[in-house]
Amino acid sequence: MRAIGITKRYGSFLANDGIDLDLYPAEIHALLGENGAGKSTLVKVMYGLIQPSAGELQWMGQKLVLTGPSEARALGIGMVFQHFSLFENLTVAENVALGLAPTESFTAMSERLEETARVYGLPLDPKREVWRLSVGERQRIEIVRMLMQNPKLLILDEPTAVLTPQEADQLFVVLDRLKSEGRAILYISHKLDEVKRLCDTATILRGGKKISTCDPRRETAASLARMMVGAEIGEVKAASGRGVSVPRLVIHQLSLQPDDPHGTHLDQVSLEVRGGEVVGIAGVSGNGQDELFAALSGERLSPSGGAIVIDGLAAGLLGVNERRRMGAAFVPEERLGHGTAPRMKLSENALLTGHAASGMVKHGFVNRPATLATVDRTTETFDVRKAKRDPEALSLSGGNLQKFIVGREILREPGVLVVSQPTWGVDAGAAATIRQALIDLAARGAAVLVVSQDLDELAEIADRIAVMFHGRLSSPLDAADVTREKLGLLMGGAKAGEAPSAEEASHAVGP
Amino acid sequence: MQLALERRAERSTVIAIASPLIAIALTLVTIAVLFAILGKNPIEALDVYFLEPLLDPYSLGEIVVKATPLVMIAIGLSLCYIANIWNIGAEGQFLIGAVTGSWLAVRTNGTDAGHWVLPAMLVLGALGGALYALIPAICKVRFGASEILTSLMLVYVANFGMDYLVRGPWRDPHGLNFPTTAEFDPVATVPTLFEDSRVHAGSLVALAVVMLATVLLGRTIMGFEIRLVGAAPKAARFSGFNADRLVLFTFAVSGALAGLAGIIEVAGPVGHLQPDISPGYGFTAIIVAFLGRLNPIGILIAGLFLALTFIGGENAEIAIKVPLDLTKVFQGILLFYVLACDSLIVYRIRLIGTFRKLAHADV
């Protein structure tokens, strides 16, 4: 497949600007770039989801006009998206059947499904309902569904973002095998070590333009990063001589039933975060992190006040604003719709978490200058780039919006900060800014709890790391002497549910 | 060739203002076609409907009289709708407000009660409307019952309840068996503002409500809560707002405003309680709220416009012999077009298929 001079214009904005890309059989080609570099636009063009404004595609030397994904699939182009399109209440086989052309019987299809899964070493039980499966297993469904169409070109959009290191290794074995079968693979990622390990060729996009096509094995991670970002990324530096003080956030044997039938039951979760330290919670998503965040923020109340203690005061029965007044701050995983109202202005989104505890409201009236001042200060301190002073949240790029969301909480100088997936889908520059800000906040004496799936991130900023699996939390390990393998095993359920040590339990008792 | 809706990157402010105007224009075209089918001259009919009332001072006053309850009710409804809460029963809350307020007028009728009667009636009317509106609100919060159905059905309960009162216990003994209460005393009547016109002090109340709503929505944390719950419920919960409390609040406020409109209508232009005090104000106000873009000033303008359709309808019935029900047809068509045009604010229409290249030329 060749893409020649692909250009996609949205109004005056050039999402893709004359991009050339050649994909060959038996080659894994990496597409590297920050968020907003134009990777998704390009692959959507190649999968027929959107039409290019200019340029053309060639398939086996022939000019190709794709009118939709079904045509792409018929030609032998398959794609696995970052966000799966699966029905939770249907079985694996039913989900696969929905994605295929209805030319064979359901039983024949199920047999072929099992056959394909076995041949490629992707174990799947066709009769299981999807909601019972882990994220890694769900991804297998998507991959197997794609393989059943015998594609000549596979497009994978950040496939390892949701996997444990061990699951990622398994995926790489499968990809190598597909390559040896003569298929072409386009692998989208921003994880440089992965790309260096797996890919034969890499094309780097920045700001909608192609920067270069190179052999990633001959480049260093630093040189790839430079091409991606266009500048050196500052290393995140831990402040030296950071002292750890008293526990400021204590979770004591918190058990909570989910309010959503497919949610995770929190089972005796205990943890303490002391002032001056960053504690990380690792784990594959869907293992209770969302439920834990809701319980910590006060969006869901705990069974008893003492289950959550903030600065020595029982907070388990208090609402989110009362906890904010106690000096706690929260950054949820979902930027649009949870952390912000997408169609509201930034100043209104500053009010969203600031109305209770930041002097933005007097006698029921909103102090508009105060909300705007928060926007300005956040913009300045965290380098939020936006088109005008006070735009709608939706119009910001993911990285800039995340800097705003994290910034608006950090500027309140919280004593306790709980952050979920702080740099999910955020470009490398913004991620570095955010991580540095979290470390600096801890250095000023705050207790920072970071829930993240990204082990590199946790290794970079956390002092201790605990792992969440099936609603249980392991006891935290010292980040200095923990290995990726050990965390990976815990994330996969080995040794899960270690009871907290007696010493820790005695600390955790609330007043 | 196929039409497709495509999401816009930013919502279009131009369309946001133009949308109601486009809707009105499309409605006028449709209604003109309808007149032509009925065998009337469309130009003449539209003239009778929309221009003549504007040229006659008495009709202008009547427009204000009709717009008064429409605007008050629509303001209350807009608070619900902004928060994605669907109070469809304003008609019932209007009637109950009229009844609870009238109770005092009936009780004090013919006594020498002082000037406290009217203010007390207004308070009672608002209270009655609010309490009646809280029934569907509580059902929604406690049992998850759809407020659309419960509030709508309570309209009929209110209607027949009032019917019973004016035909039974509250009927004027000297009223020749007509189903109506006695004419209210002067202390129980909303004063008119001008000679030879029915325009009354209630219109000033409606103006005050418009201004208060503007301040509430634009400047206060309560207004922010209403907008946030409607725009992003999960973010509203994260912001610490309680969605159930807001259901109760918006229903109570919209019920109070509808009830207040009801008692003002009875104590003002009508002068006594009788079954047909409302030509469907509570339902027409839904159209007013949407035509006014759920914005207080917009609602004021939309209220005057819909009032014009009532007056025009009455004119047309006499002048060109078309049924009065045509007004309702007209209002229905208008609501349809308003909602259709609203989708253009967030989406744009695009041709896909054979004309793809053409459509791409302008994006």
C-alpha cells in the first residue's frame, strides 16, 4: 500500500499535509507522533473512514478510492482501534459474528474463530460474555476478528496502551508471526522502546507533516523523541532532600459494592499516603481503579467515615466539596464529560471544581474575574496553549486540556491530590510538565496518589507502587527496588490480595 | 446521493441566532401552503394573521396580555429544560395555581377584607403550583418514574379537579347556573395599567421574572449548577452537585411560576375562576421556551410572537373564516421546525455519495 501526498483539511486546519507512506509485505512499520500529530487522521484515510482532501492511495500498484471501511476490509485491510467496539453483554462469538459479513453459519464461524485463536496462540472462549473478560482478552477478540478476514495489511492503534508488560510481550510474538506470514503491519505508538524492538521502519509525524522515515533500530530513543517532539524533552527531576511526613491520606479496609452491574467490587482496600511522597497504583484498567477514585473523591460515599481519612479527619461519609474544603483535590481519568464539561468555557470549568473551596462564589453569586484569573494563572504556570483567552474545553487538544485540569487543582495547593491516568493520551511534552508538577507538589509536602496504567510513568515519579487487581490492592512496594516483571505479575493476579501488614493496619486507624 | 449530519468543531453562533428565524420563515411558508389548500389567498391570510394585530392598539395590548402567562411559564420551563429535566405539566400547575389563589378570593368574597388579599392570593397561587409540580419531581427522585409522563398526566387531574370546584362548591349562587365563581372583589383583582386596555400589572411581574432569570442563569452558582447538570451530568456530580435536589428545585420553581401565572390570569383579565381560563398556555409555553433558545430575553420575544399567533388566530377566524384550531396547527409546526433547525447549531448538513466532490469543495 502506498499513500501519496495525503492531505486532509478541516476548515483552515491541516490535519495531514502531503504525507507519503509506503507499506511493504512482511514489514512492521511504525507510525510515531505525539497526540495531534495527525496519526489517527492518516490511518482513518487508509481505512476508508474519511476521505482525503488531496492525494491518493495505491493498493498493489493500483489507484484506490475507498468509500468506507467495509470496502477496505474487502480488499484485505484490517484495523484494531484503541477503543474497542464490543458489546459487553454479548459473547465473544456473537461479537465476532457482528463484525463479519454474514456469509457463513454461526456454528461454522465459531469453529473458525476457535481455530484462528488456537493457531495464533490467542486463547479465547467463544461462549464467554465480553464483560467478564480483561482488557487484554478483549483486544484479542478484536485481533482475532480481524485475522478471520485474512488481511494483507493490519493497522493497530496503540495496542499496548492497555496491556500488562507480559501481555504486550505475547502480542509482539503474534505480530512477528504475522509479519513472517508476509503481511504488512502498520503499528501506531508513542512508546519508543517498543518501536525500536519490534518495527523495521518508522515514519514520524509532527504537526500534520511527515518529518522522516527511518530505521528505528539505528536511532536512539532520544533521537526518535527529538523528531517526534521537535525539541528536547526535559527530564523529570525529583527534588532532592524531600522529606516524608505524616500520613495525610489513609484508606482503611475500604469495601464497596459497585453501582454498575459490570463494575468491580472493592475488597478491603488499605493504603496510606504520607505528606511528601508520590504513591502509584498500577494495574490494568477495569480492576477497580474507577471505583476507588469515586470512593476517594466522594462521588460515592464509603460505608463508614473512617474508611477514608484525610489529614486525620474521617472523610468517608463526606461529599466531594467537603473533601475539597479539607484540602483534597481530584483529577479524574476522563477529561471530557467528567473532569470538564466539554461545551463550557474554561472559566466555567475552573468554577466546576473551585466553587466550593476557592473563593469564586460570594453570596451565591459567581465572581467571574476570579474564575478568569484561575484560567490565566493556569495558562501561565502550565503553558496551556489555546486559541483565545477563554475557549470551550472541547476545543483544546488532549494535552493542553489535561494541563489545565491538573493545573487548576495544583494551583489550589492541595494537601492531598488523587490523580487518575494523569498523562493518558497526552503528548510527551505535556506529560513531562504534568509529571514534574506532581513531584513538585509532593516536594511541597502534599500527599500525591497517582492511579496509572503506565508503568514507565509510575517508575518515573512514584516513591512506592501498589498494584490493583480484581478490586484488591497489594501492599505497596518501594519503587527503587521493584522490577517491571514483578509488577507485571501482580497486575496479572499473582500474589494478589496480600493482606496489609499488621504495622500498616495499625497506622490506618482513623481518629 | 445521501444527506448526512456532521458534527461541527465549535457550535455555530450565527446559526444559534438564525435558527429560530429560519424556523419561523419555514413555518410561514408551510402555513401559506396550508391556506392555499384550504382555498384562501395565502397573502391575505398571513396579513390577517400577523400584520393586522400589530397595527391595532387594542390588539397590541391583547398580545401583551397573552404573552404575560406564556413568558412566566416558559421561563420556569427553560430552567428545567436547560438541566435536562422535562416538566411537561405546566398547564396543570397553571390551573392549580389559579385554584389555590382563587380559594382566598372566594373565601373573602363580599367581606371587607383589605389590600392584603391580592398579595396573599399570589403567594398561594405560586405555592399551589410549586407543590403540584413537586409530585412528579418526588416520583422521579424516589421511584425513578418518568417525569414526562407523570407531569403530563397530572394536567388532566388538575383540569377535572378545577372543573369540579367551579361546577360544585365554588359556583356563584347568583351566576344563573354557569360554572363560574363570583366575580372577584377589587382587592382581589390585579389592577390594569392603562385605560381602555386589559394590560395589567402582571406584565410587570413577567418582566421582573425575565430579569431575575437572566441574573440567576448568568451570574449565580445555582444557574451554573442548572447548566452544568444539563450539559455534563457526570461532571456535575464531580462538581459536588446533587442531581436529585436540582430536580426538586427546578420543578418547584417552574411550578411556582406557572401557578403565579395562573392566579394572575384569573385575578387579572378573567376576573373570576371558570373552566376555560387557559387556551393551552402551559403547552404553548414549551414552544416559547424552545423558540426563545431557553434564554430569558429570547423567551420574552418568543412569548410575544406566540401571543401574536393567538390574537391572529382569533382575527382570522372572524375575517377569513378559518377554524381557531389552525392556531394550534401553526404552533405545532413551529415547534417542529425549531427543534429541527436547532440541530444545525451543533451539526452541519453534508451531501455524501455521488456529490462528494462538490461537497468537499467547500470544506
